Amino acid sequence: MTHPDNTQPERAGSNMLDWREGDMPYSLAFGDHFYCQTDGRQECSHISLAGNGLPERWQTAEGTFRIGELGFGTALNLCETWRQWKLSRPAHAQLHFVSFELYPMTAHELNRALSRWPELDAERKVLVAHWPAQPEGSVEITLDEQTKLTVVCSDAKLGILQSTDAFDAWYLDGFSPARNPDMWSLEIMSALFEKTAPGGTFATFAAAGFVRRNLGAAGFKVERRPGFAGKREMLCGTKPEA
């Protein structure tokens, strides 16, 4: 394989990384980019945030608003969410961002990937400064007085089932369903539904038929919306109140 910047693939956990176009990480294990090649930050805002009705929902949040994420990856979703949270959060509210990641990157890899967006420099620097040299188990970081991060370094289904939290929103951000179908199984979608608060939501770039069917079978009310950067559809949904 050719490496445009003359570097060799790096290993994140047991996940092989290549770097494309300078600082765009590519998973050799799953044969997929970690985010949209057009603009990953704008993709996060369109899909994960707007797809879950954020930041608008934060205005009425009481206590702790919990976001769950499948696949921490480069921490791009975290940093863009944290950036927007700081701009619009109520004074009394807390954000707890919980991500499930089997193959966590190193601090160097996170720093390299996130340096693509100067808009996220402040968030990147804080995260990288607190990221452990050997991320494993449950990584707990207090990002600021109103923001906490937990990264569960384990199999997604096991991590979700062991969680005692009820989540208000989910970012379903694994690799493409065609390349990583296990992440989109009915088992995982059902576990996720069980841990979602009534009225809680999800959003995902994925629109594959089996993903939509599994989310519906798990109990979510599923909606199709226009995707990002020319992608025809994405999926959003809600857990019924009763």
C-alpha cells in the first residue's frame, strides 16, 4: 500500500491506521475513513448534533444530559459537541459524553487527526493533555466544570449492557454497515434501546435497510432525513415516551 506522506501504518489498539491526504486517518482493519472526506466537522454538526435536535434540546436540559456514542474514533464528535455545548449550555446543566471504543487511539494520533480543524484547537489541547498513555478500561476525564467524558474501552455491546446510565441522545457512528455489520446488529440496537431514556433520540449517517429494520425492531420510531455531502439519506429516531 502506498503512503502519501511516506509514513507507515500506526497501530491503535489492534486497529491499523493509515494516514491519507496528510492527516486524515484511515482504518486498514475496516477499510474505511473515520469521517466524511468532505468535512468531518460539518458532518458531525449535520448528523449527530442536528439529528438529535441539538443544541436546541440543551436549553431545557435539567441535571445531566447524557450522550452515548458508538465509536470514539478520532474524538471529532466529542470536540465539536463540546465546542457547541460551551456556546449554548444553561448555567445549571451538565453534559456527560460516554463513548464505547474497542480500539482507542493514542494521544499522538488523536492530536494529529484533530489538528485538521483549527476551530477545535482549544478542545483538542485539553483532551490530548488529559488522555492516558495507555487507554484501557474506563477512561474518565473532567473536561471542564460542566463537561465530563467517559470512554469505555471494550466491546460495544458489553459496554452498553454494563452501563447504568440512561442516555438522552446517541451518536451511532461506527464504520460503514457493509464493512462492520456487527456494530449494527439487532443485539446492539436492542441493548442501546434499553439504555435510552424515554423520549431519547439517536442519529446516524447509516441508512442501510438492515440497520433501519434493526432499529425499528429494537423499539425506536425511525425517520429518514437527507444525508450529508450528497448522501441521499440518514436515519434519526426516538424512543417512545411510553
